[in-house]
Amino acid sequence: MKRVITRKVILGVLAALFICGAGETFAQKPTLHRRTTHRRAVVRKPVEPVYSVASGTTLRVRMNQTLNSRSARVGDTFTTTVTEPVYSTNGVVVVPIGATLTGRVNSVIPANKGGKAGQIDVSFNRLNLPNGRSRYINGSLTDVNADKTRSDNEGTVSGRGMSHRKAIFIGGGGVGGAVIGGAIGGGKGALIGGLLGAAGGFAGERYTKGPDAEVRSGTEFGVILNQSMSLPRFNETAPVRP
């Protein structure tokens, strides 16, 4: 009898403990975990205004290397330094003194014993600013004072006595030097512009080698834009691109 009572007591205690534990479990409210989303703020940089430099604008430059029709090869590159600031159509400086233009040798004709002077045909395709900016350009050789000339996409210059002639370097500008002349039809029959002096006399000396075209470092000339270009106002430090 006592053993039965003891067993009932134990079972009762266990039942009471179970009921208390279950009650506490159901009394607890579930914890909700909310996912926090962090959104990055989008910072929009202001659009930098650009200014146009018209086709036909002449950039005055100085040669940084020496080119010679005796040693130059097609594809050779060289650099020139801008000697005067370039302004946009509304008067903003976009290219400062010290910027550089990269040129390319397009064709070379060495001087020959028939008296024909050497020739070098060049073009200009890259503008590099002191602040690190760089732009593609389409530029051709022209006289440094060619303020009233214009050119097309082929580099053919017209105006001021150079009508329909492609400007090139031609031997005869001094001892081994070069002058800026023109070639009719892109190279047939070299002619020297009237304001550059008469070097054509060499053609009459059939058995004397003509002068090589040598463009010395420090020589100044013009580069005329065949196409307009757009640039921001020049600042010493260019904005960092993202």
C-alpha cells in the first residue's frame, strides 16, 4: 500500500513539474529578428561644362625633336609643345602653354641627286594637357601665322596663297633645314609657298643632290585643326574620374 502511494506521489510531482515547464515555454514570446538593410547613398557629381574650339583654329607649337628626311621613317612619332594658350569660341582657356601635341610621320621622300629636295609629310593626332588629360585631335601642319587659313579632313589647306595644297616640310630652309610648302594633289609636284622663300632652284641642278628636309628641335610652326574639339576649362588639377 505504501509503495503504491509513494509511486503516485512521485508521478504527481513529475506531472506538476512538466506542467510548470510547459507553461513557462508557452509564456515566452518568440523573438523576431529584423534584417537591417544598408543602402549606399548615390553621390552624383556635377557635369563638367565643355567648351568648343572651332575647326580651322591654329595652335602655335615648338618642335621637341629633330626630324630629317634622310633618317625619318613612316610611322615615327614626335612631340611639339604649345607656345601660346588656346581659347574656346567664347574666350575660355582650354589648352595652356606647355601642353604637347603628338605628331606622326605619314610619308618621307629623301633628297636625291637629281636636285629634288627632301620632303616630310606629318599629321597630329593627340593633345596632352599638363594636368593629365588627353584628347584625340585631327591636326595638320601649317604656317605659324596662318590665321586666315582653313583645312578639310584630309589636311588640305586653303587661303593665303596655299589654296588646295597639303602643307609639308620641304628641304631648302637653310643649311639642311626645312620650310613649310605645299604639294599639289597630296604630293605631286612640290611647291614652296611664296612667303617662305625660293628653294625651287635646286630642281635645276640635275647632278647635285637636293637639300634634305630637316626640322630641328626648337623650330616653331602651326598646327591647324581639321575638326573642332571640345574641352573643359583648363585647371591645373583635373578632376579624378571614378
